[in-house]
Amino acid sequence: MFGCNNIHGNNLLAAFRQHLCCLLAFLCVSILTASAQTSDPDPVQLDKAVAYFNSGKYHEALLIFQQLDKRYKLNDRFRAYIGLCYYNEWEYKNATNYLDEVAPRLAVLAPHERSVYYFANAESHFQLQEYKPAISFYEQALTVCYDSEKGEIYYRLGLCYMFGEEWEKARDAYMLSETFFRKHRTATDVEARLAQVVNMRKGCQAKIDEKLAADSIARAKAVEDSLRAIAASIPLDSVITEKPTDTISSKPIVTTPIVDEKKKTPVPPIDDKPEKQKKKQEDVAPINLEDLYKDKVKVEE
């Protein structure tokens, strides 16, 4: 990702340098006028620094700007130029140090001039992988830049959101990038970038779909786990609605002799089913005990 981004970053840097050359040439007169109002102006040195900058000699321009800043404490616009020099020298940390400081005080400048500073600062933070401040300055640049520049800025915003894994925001940024490229740039001019934007948008959408599927599975599992926990917390006996029947076989009731409370002597048990008892004896005993008992009574009598 970073390798591919650096290739396009170099192309963007070349276009950005052209913008700055035009801008600084236009502002050269105002720079000299402003410097003439200082306590000890040095318009020749300022003119020389601007000339170096416009010719792409950023290191030489930076040396002069730094000397002048030390001697005269340059105003916010000149300090922003120092930040631009650091940016073009790929010294992104130093660039952000200057541009972060002066950015809140640049509202008095022309809108498009501010867009150059905001964009350079955003790019510097981006190269430092500081995506949150990069997003902030890209968004500020969108408010004051030309429509023909918004496609590229939205593309960079999409990259920031992708690195933060904010897939929905990245997809939306790429959609806006594609819209501005198609509407405000010629197809041949941005053909390669458009193809890249479309692929990036599709990649983000795939990530969104993948995340939605994973979230759906996670929610289903959470519901299942919740139901299992509820079921485990219910006592088993509260689920059984009928008590189990007693399966123990009933034993025959054994009657004991009734004891007469007065005489304390046992009373023979009452035979309430004599016929059944008699039949049982007939089945078991080979001797007729009843007849024997009667014969015994007769003899005794």
C-alpha cells in the first residue's frame, strides 16, 4: 500500500510544486511589501529565497528563510513558507512543527493560498502515519480548495480511513473522489487514478460485507449462549409438572391380635373372610382340620 501510494505521491508532489510556483510568484510583491514594513527589512534576501523556491531549490530557500526568521522573527505567512520548504525536502516532522503552529492564524489569507498550507500539512502528517491530524487538515483544505482538486483530497482521506479500518468512511470518501474526478477532470488526465479509486472502493465494500457477516454470526452465537445460560439457571424440579408415581409393590397387610385392655390378653384376629381361608386350607392341607377339630370337641364333651 505504501509503495503504491508513494508513486502517486510523487506525481502529486510535482503538481503541487507547480501550484506553489504560481502562488509564490503572485505573492512575491506582497512579500516584499510586507518585508519593507519591518524594522530592518531585507527585501533582497526575501526575493532571493522566493526565487530559489520557485526554481525547486528548497534547501537554499530554507536556509535564507531560517536566517531571516532568526533575525526578524518572520510573520505567519513566511513561517508557513518555511513549513513548505521542509515539506518539499521530505522533512515532514519539521514541516508539521511550523504548519501546525501557524495554521490557526492563517484565516486572513486568501482561500486557495490557505488550501496549499492545509494540504501540505495534511500530507506531512500522512507520511508520518499520523492519520487523525491528517484527516483534520485534509477536511480544512476541502473547504477552500478548487473543485478540480477535491478528487485527490478525497482519495487521500479514503487512505487515512482505510489505515484506521473505518471501512464505511473510506468507501464514502472514494465515492466522492470518483465523483469529483469524473465531473471536474478530464478522463485521460486521471484515468489511472480513477481505476485505483474504483478498486479501493470495491475493496472497502468487501470489507464492510465481511464485517456484517461476522457480526451476524456473533449476534446469533450471543443469543444462543444467552438462551443456554437461562436454561441452565432454571431448577430442574420446577420444570417437572407431575410427581412420579410410587412403583413400590404393595405388601399384604398383616393383622395382629387385638389386645383386650382390661384383661390384657390377646384376642384372636377376626376372620372376616372365612370362606377364603377355608378354601386356602383345603388347597394346602391334606387333612380336614375343621372336621378334626369338631371330632376333638365331641370327644372332650
